[in-house]
Amino acid sequence: MATDAAGDLPPAKRLKSSCVPPSPIAVLEDEYCWTHAPLVDVYVAKVGHKSFIGSTMNTLKTVLPMADSMAHLKRVRGDEIVLAPVASISRDDCIRLMSSRLPHLQPTLATCQVPAVAPKTRAQHLDATAYWPCNFHPVKPIERLLAGEFFDVEELQAQRRRMQLAVEAAREKQSPVAAVVINPRTDAVVAVAVDERRQNPSHHAVMLCLEKVAEVQRILFRDGKLGSRPAGGLAAEAQPSVDDDSADGGVRSSSGDDELPYLCTGFDLYVTREPCIMCAMALVHSRVRRVFYGCCTEQGALGSKCKLHRQRQLNHRYLAFKKLMEEECRTLEAFDS
Amino acid sequence: MEERMRYCLELANVALTFGEVPVGCIFLYKDEIIAEGRNNVNETRNATRHAERNCIDLIVERNENWKEILAETTVVVTVEPCIMCAALLHSLNIPKIIYGCNNDRFGGCGSVMNILPFYNTVCDITRGVLKDEAMTLLQTFYKGTNPNAPASKVKTKKKK
């Protein structure tokens, strides 16, 4: 467990201290997750002399342009040049092209296994370049997410505090699941709910939390505390959005203080177990910023069955983190019946 | 079935007049309407208040044996259920869904995802009943602008 001792140390020393809680694990798109690059065969030929690389490359641009799907490959390695994927052209045609249009290539044609997809992380790049040199542009937030260095100690401690609220709510009501919605800018608890699906099939803890957030906002708007935005506007859930927050799914910090609350924009949800498809989609509709959960579930939609929070076709995406206080959350399974 | 769908379209039209996404829905049990509903997301400030969910709440409120009833209920809805609603319907073993137009933004019966395989159930899904009428209603809605949505943030080039 976290202690407050780290708070007295200068920032630089905090990270290495032993009381840093473990970071929850980011659930990212599959493209960030592979550890061994899928491979594909390509034809490779050598140039007679390196001084011919430039002219050969120029000719290749017109006679054998690289498909977009192979754009991650560097075409040249030493004196070797990638001609084309084996699947895209027959060996005979390739040799014919070489003899008619590419005079500086040696006439022997080799095949070579190269990465079939672009490396998206440093680790993937390291793996991929063992086969063939690849283009790679690291994305800093992704690297920090993968390394478990996305949050500082204060954030990690706050996360555990918030999940503890959920765990306690579940224990108090003897429910197998509980969820908490937090406004991270103020650290305020916006809603707490436990699973009540035996009374109503849609009353999962997450859905009830969203209901309570809506209730709070109805009261605030009704009492005129939050300006006079009309209630009868066009629906949020159906509005196509291209704004930054939804596109990056909360990698950067969310909206400023000047904005009126709008559904769960800028809010984080903590739930003791992985949400099902219904709840995960309800969180998309509600435009939540981040979701933290304790243990994974077989029917879970944030990593187990699918990764609904990162579906590109949807108008909002959010970040999901798993295994926050996994052990404590798992003990709630005792309330399952 | 067109007659039933026409009734759903009327419900959708009511939603539209209240400034809601025009989706209407009825639940049929032994060929009788046991619940009808429409979207009321804006009124409730709850993005999960879709027509199908509102119907289910009514049925649960009115019937102690809702589980058995729902497992023999046909859902008629003007627009393909979103992923959330489709998940709810499949988890309740709803045997039959009839819908009008596709839901390209959120559809859970194939348009964005087909989530039926994630559930251990069978569901007979009929698509396209009076789909043009349902789509026209949606288009009428989307022609307007959403005064509730936050100002769209124009993408600016990042300084490095």
C-alpha cells in the first residue's frame, strides 16, 4: 500500500522510492501489443556497387513502387534492396523486370522475411529491425503508458484511494461490483453505485453511476447554477465529433475549467471489475475520459472480449487501465450468487 | 409488420419534436404491445436513455416475471440498436429484433460491430423495414446543430 512518506522527498527521488504503488496497466490497441513481428516474404536483390543505389531507387519508384502497406520498410539495407512482396509479383516477372529496367542489380534474386506491419513502439521497433530496417516514430504518451510511467506518485495514490471507495461501497452493500465517477480536476466524487442487476437487468454498477451523474447535472442545470444551456437540444449521443479529446481518448488532459459539465466529459470512472459490452458502450456515449478497473472478466469489453474503448469507428474513445487493486477487487467475487 | 413499424416511426417523430434523436420502439409479447418508448437523452441528460432501454425499464417495473416475458418478446425499432442496447437485448435472450435503417455511428447488429457472437443466445434479426422513413427522420435531426455539445476543438498543429 502507498504511504505518505514519499510526499516529503524531493520529486526526483520519489519515483524510485519503495512505496510507489504499482501502476495499473494500460489496455491499448492490438497494434501496440504484439511482441514478435508478423513476417512476410519479399524479393531482395543486391546492387553491383553502392553508387548505383540512387539511380536504382529512382527507377524502382516507377516500375515497382512500394505498396502503402509496406511503407514502414526502409527499402535499402547495405547493398540490398527490397523489390516487392513475393505475393505481389511472380519470380519470373520480377527477374524480367530486373534485366530490362534495373541494369545495376545483380541477377540473383533472394527472398527475405521482413516485418509485415509497422512497429508502433520502441520494443516492437527493436524486434522488427532484427529482420529488416524499419521506419519508426515513437509516440511519447504511448511509450510512457507501456512503461507504466504515465502517472506520478500522487496520481497513483489517488487512484488507489478512489478504487478503495468502490471496494468499500461493494462490501457495504454486499454487491459483487461497484463503480465510482470522479472529477479528476477537483478530486470530487460525482457518483457511487453498486450492481443491482437482479432488480433490473440494465442496473449494472456503471449504468447506475451514469444515471446518478445525469441526476446531479439535471439538478445543477435546473437550479440555474450552471448557466442556461437549453435541455431540449440535439442529442449528445448521436453527435459526430472530431474534437481532440475524443480523438486521443484522454491521452492529453481534458477540457478546461471554463466549460459546463457535459455528460461525463473529463470524468474518470473506477469500477471493481471489467465492464461488459453494454457498460463499455454506455461510457462511450457518456464521453468518459478514463476507466480504471480491478480484475478482468470473461465478458469484459475493455480488453477481454474486445477493446471497445479504442474502436476507431466510434465518435469517442477513452483510455482504459486494468489491474488496479486487482486482489482486493477479486475478493468481491464472494458476493456473486 | 410495416404497420407496427409505422407506429414506431410515430414515436420517433414525437422524439424529434422534443429535440431528441428520433428513434422509436415497441416491445411485442404474444403479438401485443407491452411497452413503447423513444429516446429522451437530452431531457434526462443521460446518454444511455435510448428507446429500447426505456421500454425494458417499463416492462421490469410492471412485471415480476420480466425475465421470462423478455425471453419471448419481439423488439421493433426504427433504427438498428446501438452496441449498448444490442448488448442489453442479447443478454436478455430477446429472440427477435426488427429494425428500420442502419446505425452507421453506433450500430451493434453489424454496422459498427456485430456483438451477437459474444452472447450465448440466438436472435432472429430483420433489417430494413421502412428504412427510408426512419433515415429521413434521422437526417432531419442531423441537419440541425447540437446546442448541448461542447464547442468543437479545431485541430491545431502541435508545436514541437
